[in-house]
Amino acid sequence: MSRFFKTPFTLSTVAAISLVAFIIGILISRLFVSTTLQASAANAPASSKHVDVIVKATDSQFWQAMLAGSQTAGKDWGLQVGLFGATSEADVSDQARLIENSISRNVDAIVLAPSSSYALNGAISRARSKNIKVITVDTRATVPSDGFIGTDNVKAGTQAADRLGELLQKKGINSGEILIESSVAGVQSLTDRDNGFQNQLKARFPDLKVTAHRYNNNDTATALSQTNDVLSVNSRLVGIFADNNVSANGVAQSLQENKAKDRIVAVGFDSDPQEIDAVKNGALKAIVVQNPYYFGYHGVVTAAMSAQGRYAPPSLDPGAVLVDLSNMNTPEVQKLLKPPATKGK
């Protein structure tokens, strides 16, 4: 398997052994049951478990890839998996409604990518009070959960800062002003990402200053308008960090329309067809890409382990890959850029 898919787990040896034991246990059970029983995934040890997966938005390729991973895990291990999501990443109340629906259905576990680090705390706590296991994905909540799967966003933000700063140095630019175009305020994964970027920029490139930080409410048109505004008033702007795919799409469109893609170094985050095109045409010089399919697959496996009383890994991190023109067409990176996708309800 490629180095891009080697998983840098940060968990104890006991947790790792438990995860392997969970999978081996299912395989052994299938090996020794009768031929008739082997034909049905419903005879796997965890087959009676019902796991609901709730993502931030069903209209995003990123979250559709996570849902596809969850769906595959359900098929692989004979679990009942429900796929759900809000219509917009900004619609926290819709996510709260979906959690309450899962509680009313008395599911065994919920895999949740929360749109807010704190606004869903009550719903998460109510689910756990009903003995429903909750695995958070991508963004940590500020109340206890039964596990977390996601990228180390501080480290990923550091990767973005390193690349942006290095590219500016290659252009002979060692000082200037930087815009952070961000999606939604109050989301821990984005906060960590932006902090990692800013702290690394200060450490390695102290004369590159973040002087503007805009929030677009996860709307490409708003990101476009905000970038246009900064470009028009700030002649010292030399770089932009866009901390998710929606933000990056707005930034790339602005740089294209203003014929500024050669003057401004822009680095994005996540991937979708528009972002990939922007890397190809040079509007984005690089993107930091996560593995949402992994989030979904291992989120469901971890949820089933927790629901069965096994020792589930408390935290899993698949890492992030920096993608640019030099590696975007390799088979390993293509799997990240074009993952399977499915829509939830």
C-alpha cells in the first residue's frame, strides 16, 4: 500500500490490538459458520448494531465521500448504517434535529461530523445518556464523546503555511500581507487549521503578516466577494490561505477574474472538482487534502466496537497530503482526489 495511505495512528498499543481483534473476530466467525450462514452478512457478530452517520452537508463531495466510506463499512461488516446530513454546513439546527431523530429510533451509535464545536453539545449528551455511543469526526465537540476520527488540523495548517511561504520565497518575496479566507467561525477543526497556519507563518516567515481574516459562512459567492474586496484595497497582499474547499473555490475564482493568479500565491484545503481545476490552471498553487472516505469507514467500525463494549480507539488520524502539479496525477493521490461518493438523506 502507498505511503499516502499508511495511517499514523496516535493511540495506545492496546487500542490498536483491539481494533485488529474486532476485525479478526468477524473474519473468524464467518470462516467457521455453516455455508448457509456464511452467505449472509447479517450473521456477523455486530450485525444487530444500527449506526447512524450524520455529516455536515449532503451537497458536498467531501461529505459524500465520508458517507460512501460509512456505507462500505456497513456492507463489509454486516452493520445497519443510516446515512444523513444537513443541507448546509451552516445549518446546525438541522444537524440537531437529525441527532434527535437518531435518539428516537434508539440506534446503537451515531457517527457525527458536527457543524459546531459547542452548539450540538446538548444533543450529544442526550444521546450518550441513552447509552447511544457517539463518535465525532473531523471536528471535536466540547463535551465528551466515545471517540474521535480526524486530521491533526494544527499540523495540516502548518503544512499549508510551509508551502505558501516557500513558494513566496522562490518568487523573491520575503515580506507582505496574507489573507485567511475561512468558512465558519466556531468550528474547532477550522480554528486549529487557521492557528496552525498562523503560528507556523510567524515562526518561519515572520515578515509575512496575516492582516485579514474573513468568514464566508461556507458560501463560495461570499468568499469570492470577500477576496475581491481585499484585492482591491490591499496592494501589499501576496498570499491567501483558504481553509476549506468552498473558501478555496471562491478565492480561485477571484484570482482568475482579477488576473491575479501569477501575483498572489494561494493555498487551499480539501478537494473537489473546482479546486482540482484551480490547481491545474494555477489559481491555487497547492491544496492540503484529507481522507474523508477513511473518516466514514473507520467511524462506523469504531462506533460498532464501542457499541459492543470493545475498547475502541480513542483517536484516529489518517493524516493529510499536500497536493500540487508535481504529484496530483499519481495513482495514490488520484484515489484521494476522486474517492467514491454517495448522498445521504
